[in-house]
Amino acid sequence: MKRWLYLVHRWLGIALAVVMAAWFLSGMVMLYVGYPKLTPAERLQGLPALPAAGCCVPLDQALKAAGLAGTKAASESWRLTSVAGRPRYVFSDGPKRVVAVEAVSGLPIAALADEEAVAAARHFAGGHAARHLELVKEDAWTHSRALDAHRPLHIVAVDDEAGRWLYVSSRTGEVVRDATRTERGWGWLGAWLHWLYMFRGGVVDAWWADIVIWLSVAGTVGAIAGMAIGVMRWRFRGAYRGGRRTPYTGFMERWHHVFGLVGGLLCVTWVFSGLMSMNPWKIFDAPGRKPDRGAYAGGPLDPAKAPAAADVLRRLQAAGAAPRELVWRRVGGVHDVQARGVAGQWVVDAESVHTGALPAERWTRAAEALMPGARIVAEERLTAHDRWYYSREPHTMGGHNERPLPAWRLKFDDPNDTWVVIDERSGAIQQVSTQHRRVDRWLFAFLHSFDLPQLLAARPAWDLWMLGFSVAGLVLSLTGVVTGWRRLQRKGHEWRMRRQRAGA
């Protein structure tokens, strides 16, 4: 058994030490610089207030112009936003298709020309000079399935302080991603390296997830074997010759052993939790029924019953609100509009403009239909973030997820023990989790970034913890690279000598 431990650790270490070093180094970068994204707050910041005068054509007319009238996509997602300062309807059926219509003229948007993309980006960037770089299907900073409906993407370089590249949808003209000079520069050493994105977008793109999963599996096995060997070979009582606790006399071997004992457990947990982030073999996907969002809505969107954009904007202006985007919804069978602005959000229905909590009966009745055949067995009002429902800094992996408060957590008695969090101000579903996903919360999110709200608030202690053990893991990996290379050199020399003797 010991021999197999040595062999597994030795050869997996030789094969993977460089990858492990890359993961630790890039992980330290990602603590402070994440993969480029356009957060909801950043997107709203780049939009002007929607005008109440002269806007907009009726929804049914816009849906006909988009070619969606009477189709399933016509009831999925409706937004009123702005492109180059002009109001524009955007209709989509989720990640597959998106169609835009000029809200004033009612004309559909065709494929976007380069100069139109530059105009949209320049307006979004507050008038800064901009130039068109290229039209791409996908590049190093747009490996996201959420962007698929908008491809190809125009890249426009903006002459602002952050040196941003703005990615403009060729389908709608919206800015859908930004990448600052800092994100692009550090990103090669951070997210691009950490997620092994050198395997994305090329001939092995289809196998990218499998490559990451199996490298993580091998890294976990190798790290566990190393931990076992390290403990077995350390003299907790007595000492080796010369008073050493470790049997290794070489500088690199000795420090590999020491740092393996100091940071080995964290090395195991970080590689293992990285594996869990990939949801390997869909182990965190709960079987059976999922929440029925259509039942929560109470039916599909209907342009004949939905509030008109012009009326909504007039009422919001009278209330002193300056919305930058409108989103049509249906909650519990009632059509309303969620209006978003930099200063806040409002919900507009047929009767009033809500600035505080929605009438509770609207979303509570709707919530009862969320899980067919299941009952709500517990309700909890959240006024502070906890270990299940919390926000992260915008640059982090989940930093784009909005986690507004106050909110309500509803627990259902279905086989998957489903929990649903609903924003009491808008009635929007903010989070859905099953017992499978709550296991993932610990095996991935906690073990990978120690992201309990109490720990995240304890800075710089959290930074010192993360950086300290990352450095230990990096040293452990680099000493493994050196010792592995030396062993390969020795093996190569022995092989050449055997060939020479055989030839003699």
C-alpha cells in the first residue's frame, strides 16, 4: 500500500505540479481581480433615464414588428431599455434568442453596423471617444453562455480612465460586457489561467469541462496521497540522523515536505472544492420537479393586459422617479412593471406605484403554486444576509447576483427540500436552492473561498488567511515542480546509460 501511495503521489505530482502552481498563483490574483463582467449596477449606470414624452409604441405593435406575436417567445421576457440614448424594446426567450425594436418608431433592429456599435458604446461610456476593434464570435473575455443570444459581439475600445473594452450585442445594440485594462491585463494571470481557458474556443472546446474535472480529480488524489506520505514520514517523536524531523536532506525535498504538512490540508480542500465548482457528473442537480415559475407568474405575459410603457413612464415621472429600464412581469396573475434606476426601484401596476414592499398577499398566493404537490412549511423574513443568502464583491464569481433585503425565505416539504427566497419589495424570486445545492454551498463555495459573511467581514484577517495558505500551496507546488524535474532528469540519464550498455 505504501508503495502505491508513493507511486501515485510521485507521478501525479510530476504530471500536475505545474498546473497546481498555476491554480494557486491565479487564485491569488482572482482574490482582487475577477473575470470581466457587466454587473446590473454598472449596466444601469451607463443608461440614461427613459423619457416620459414621445415614448413608446404599444407592446403588441412592437411584438408584431419583432415577429414574435403569438409565439412562446412573446411571453418570456420584455424590457424597455436604451441604446445610444434612444428607447428600445428587447424581447427574448431566455438564452437562445433576443430581438430588439426601436420603441419610438416601432421598427425592428437588423444586424448592427460597426458605426452603430461605436455610437452605442460611446453613449454608454458617457461620451468618451471610442473606436471599433473587431467583430468576434467569442474571445478570451466572453466565455459565457449568457452571451450566446447576443453573438457575434462588437468590441469597442473606449478612451476612458479604465481603458475599457465594451462588448456590444450585434442583435440588440446593448452593451452586454465590459473589460477594463486591469481586468484584461491581470486576467491572463488570473481567471484565464485559473479556469484553463487556453482550452476554450479551440478544437478541444467541447472537452474543456472534462479536462478541468479530470485534472481536478487527479490533483485531489495526488494531494491526498502526499498528505498521507507527509504524515507517515514526519518524526513526531524522536528524529532522523542529524536531529531532523524529515528524512529529506535536499533543500527542495525538505521544504516540499514541510510545506506539505503546513498547507497540505488546504491544498486538498482547494483542489477538491475547485472540482466541486464544476458540478461534476451533475451531482448537485436535484432530481424530480423544479419550481414552476410559470405557475408563480400565474400565466404568460399578455400585451393586452400589461401596463403600457407610455403610461408607466408618465406615472413614474409624476412620482418623481427616473427609471432607466422597465421589465414587464406577472406575479400571481397580476401584470406589473419593475422599474429600475440608479436611485432605486419601483413596481408599477394598474393601481399604484409601489416604492416599498408589495402587498404580501400578491406574492404569497403566487408562491403557493411554485412547487406543485408541496406545501410551504416554514417562512422566515431576512433582514440581514446569512450563510445561505449573501452577496459578494462585484469582481468575484457570484458578485453579479443581487441579494436585496428584506426578503422572505420559504421552505417547501417537497422531496428536494426546496427553499425559495423572494424579494418583498418586488416579488421577484432571488434564489432557489435544494438540499443538493446546499451541500454544494459547503463543498464548493465555503471550502474554496471561506465565504461566510462573518469571515468576509473580518478583513484584512480573511485576506491574510487566503494569501498565506495560497503562498504555502504555491511553494508546495513549485518545490514539487523542481523535484519532479530532477527525478525525470535522473530517470532520463539512467535510461540513456542502459541503452549505451545494451548497445555495447
